[in-house]
Amino acid sequence: TAPIFSRTSRSIASSTAMHETYGGSVPEVAAREQLRGMIPTLTEALKPLGTSDNIYKVIKNQIDVLAVTIGPGLIGSLLIGVETAKTLAFVTGKPIIPVNHLIGHIYANWLSSSLSPQLPTIVLIASGGHTDLLLMKGHGKLRRLGGTRDDAAGECFDKCARILGLSFPGGPAIAAEATKLKVKSEKLKVKLPRPMIESDNFDFSFSGLKTALLREVNQLKGVQQFNNLTVQQLSSSVQEAITDVLVEKTLRAAKKYQ
């Protein structure tokens, strides 16, 4: 198929390494990093599109439309992005498109896959701060079936990793520890809870899982058995508990709505 864009360019500024020192994102710190990286990142991304270092000139001559994430997310970081886009749109006269970043997650499937999803479909959004199930009947026709009542799946991974003494972001760190178990018999005999997996709705709740993990860690520490092996066992159990709930609810929604 023909490419959607005639020319593409991207530049990414990440503050993940800095957030590792806090074990997660601190809103004010994240916003300050966003402010620090905004113009250098834009300049880098626009380099292949023009010979000028003046981003206003490049946008005016080479860009048709500006798009910016308006939420949901950390308000400080969102504000910096929106105000930057509004300024560029005002100076260059270009139209601006506000984007809900969760809708962006969904439509990434149409950008990155040679096989576009068939509609209607069930959508599971499981990002750092959001866990939602939606019924997508058509483009622009989204119905929320349920979502997390407290921690999102990604947030639960981060908090559980912190309890286990692992790095940020928590998901990859827990996955890395879980894969170190050589045989299935090494898995933890104590089964962590699968919150709301049997409920007759499509909501999620992961805060109880985090509490259960903390209890197990404290017990292991009390008998001097919190070590590399038990961290690997607990990581495997956390990963299975979270994914079991996500998969079960998603398949149940797919079956109900056919």
C-alpha cells in the first residue's frame, strides 16, 4: 500500500532515566522536563523538512496541519504542549487539531499494521495511567464498557516493582525478573489475587493486588526469605495476575458483543 505520508520525521525526548530516581513520574518535574525539551525536540524533528533552523519558517512552508495532545494526562505537561502548538499555529497560520491521546493509542493500530482492524471491535487500552475497555462500532463511534476504579495496570506494575526493589518503568523490570525462572515448579506457591476477575461488569481494580504483594514481601522479609529467587517468583505472579484479568475481561467483552 502507498505510504500515508510523503515524508516522515520524528524526534523523541525522554525523561525516563530521570524518573527512575523517583520510582515514577512526578508531575511538576515531568512538566519542567517537557518545557526544557520542547523546542530542541521540535527543531530536531523538523531538520529533514527544511534547511532553515527557524522552526516557524519550516512549519509555514512544509507543514499543512499541526496536531497536539490535549489529554488525558499530567496537566502541566499537557499545558506546555498545547501552548506550544497554539503559538506555532498562531504565528504560522496553520490549522490545529486537538487529539485525545487514548484515541491516539487506538488509531496507532491503523498506522503500524498492514492489516487494519475490522469494525466493530473491542478495544483494550492498557497504558501507564489508563486501563479501559471500549466497544468501537465505527470510526468516531466509541462506547466505554468499563475501566479501572483505582490503579491502572501500568501504574500497578510500577508500584509493584517499587515494592520489589526493581527499577522504573515497572512493567519491563518485572517481566525481566519473571523470565529468569528456569522451570515452572519454581513459581510462587502463594497465588496473588485477580481483583474483580469474576465481577459481572468490565471494570478493573488493581490496588488490592498491590496490597497483597506488599503483605507477601513483608512476610518473606520477616523470615529472611526475601531474595533474588523470591523476587523472581513474585514478579512472575504479579505479571500473571494482571494479565489474567486483562485477558479474561477482554475476551468476555468480545463474546458478549460478538
